[in-house]
Amino acid sequence: MKISLEEVLKEIEGNKFFKVIEEGGLLKVSYRFNAPFVFDTPLKRELRGITFNRLTGEVVSRPFHKFFNLNEIEESKEERLKGKEFIFREKLDGTMVHFALYRGELLPLTQKSFKNEQTERAKEIVEKDDKLRQFILSALKKGITPIFELLSPDFQIVVPVSEEKLYLTELRQNNNGKYLLERYEREISELGIPLPKKRVLTLEGALKELEGTENIEGFVLKDFSKEEPFPLFVKLKSPWYHERHYIFTYLHNIPDHKLFKLFLDGKADEFFSKLTNKKLKRNRMGKLKKLVDLYIELTETAKELSPLYGKKNFERRVSKETERIKSTFSRDFKKLQLSPSFLRESARVASKGGKFEKFIGMKLYSLLKEKEIELKQD
């Protein structure tokens, strides 16, 4: 499918789900929000970081079109695909990096950015590998976009990564969108450029292979029986990945009060045992430890104060202990709005034999939710 900058800008005019990003003489178009209804025309499905020369309107880099998960839309329904053999490539759990050649400069790009940590890392890898650099330049000079997946321990998402590497996931013709990797696979392999593993299977066979398999995101099904407006690509995720990606996403975006709630509900161990991203695990476990340390200090103090409840020196001790706790934990918390009434009520519940630990847990949860208590940012 041929694309012009003019028709792309007309297609998305007034559409809040897409954005235009400009840098120098280049213009990139990508989506803001990822849902099937956003991509209601073939042209919109091409807007995943496609990059144009702003002056000439020429496509200078054309990454993948938008494709969907198995059963996510009508064309990817399982019943339509059963009983047929397809090409399956391993779906790698990294960052898509596609290249452009502009004013003689080789530019690594991501879907929504001209420059970030991932593009800088991709640039470093290419600069150290002359064979890879020459391959990319040769493709670009022929009007072909090399599309890679950057895998790095520094940018791990779910699947553990031990070695930093760029995998060539596709070659795409800029002017018409044709996919060329399968055509040139042999020559690329002979150059030693890493490719995702490939197999030819039925859908049933691919799904069976993913059952019980660990440390793999899944497969991309490729069907070239229809080329226009683009071939059928379908994402298949492994059950192992699906569960862990949910946990990764949840813990990546979770506010502190919900993180603490995992502890209160006894679910923290279960979640962290399935979180494969070491950096995120260290961060969130560190945060939770600070919250739990405060919780334990509050429960132990309330227990100590409970025999004094209603006695002469009780209020003075409550005020003194409240200030002590606030001082002790000020190194970890940027906001600690802890009033004497918190310990007073907790000690009262404890003195009557009530479930004061639960009472303290829920009070602390509420203060975190209302941002009366906030951790310092790492």
C-alpha cells in the first residue's frame, strides 16, 4: 500500500488518538492509545511510527503495520486460521527499533521517539559492528526499512535477557509496504545477523508448543496469501508470558497504597515470585519494605501503649511516640501526616483485645491513598 504524508495528515486531522512528532526535517506519526477501534482504516494501521521527510513527503522509515492478538479482531479469529500451515517467528520481548537515513546520517528510531535510551543503545551496537552497519545502510539506500528488536538486560520487560543484541525482525519496502525478510532470509543469515527463530506450523501446533513453555513471549503468525493492504500477521502470547506481563504491568503502574494492600491481603509473595524484571522487583520490594517497616513500628508501639490506655500519662506517651516515629521514618517518607489520634485509637482497639493490627493496616492504607503519607521517590 502506497502512502503519502498529505493523506496521512488528512486521515488523522482532529483525531485525538494519534499524534505527530517532528524533529529537524523529519515527521513521525504514531498512535496515542492502543485499542482495535482506533485502527478503523487500513491507513491508520500504518501509523505506528512511520516517518516522513517533512519537505518532500517521502517515507524514510516504515515499521510494522498494526496487527493484533489471536481472537482480538475478526481477521485474527482462531476458527478462521485453524487447519492451515503458516510461518511463525518467535515474538521477542524487547523494544522495536527501525532505522532511517537522513542527510547522510543513520538514525535509529522507536515508535514514538526520535531519541531515547533505546535508540542511543541501538546506535552504540551498530557503531561497534561494521557488518551490521553496512547491511542497514545498504537496505536504506534501496528504500527498505530494517526493523529490529533491541534486547538488553537494561531494558528487560518480562522475559529474562542475558545478552544485549539487535535482532532483525523484518525488512519493509518504504514505497509500498512489502515485507521482505522471508525473501532474503538466507542472505541475511549468511551475514550472521541474528533473526528470531522460525518454524512452519499449524495454529494448533503453535498453540500446543506454547503451552507450558517458559521464558518466551510467543509467536508472530505470518500469512502472505493476501498482500494488500498488508499480509495477515497475528500475535500469539504464551500463557507463561501473559500471566507475568499482567503482573509486570500491574506492579509497574501500581500506586503505593495498592502495593501496601498486596501485603495486607497476603498476595505480595505470589506477585513478586512471578515478577521476572529484576530492576522493577528491587524497586517495588524496596518500597514495600519501607511501608511494612512503618506498619510494624506502628503495631508494636500501639501494643506497648495499650496497657496505658485511659491512664494518667497515656496522652503524653502517645504524643512522644508519634513524634519519635515521624522522626525515625522521615528519611524514607517525604510526607508523614501522622497525628497522635492514630496511635491513640490503635492502642484503644488493642487494649480491648480487638484486631488492632488489621485496624492499623487499613488506617495506613487510607492515609496512603489520600496521600497524607507519601514515600520519597527513588
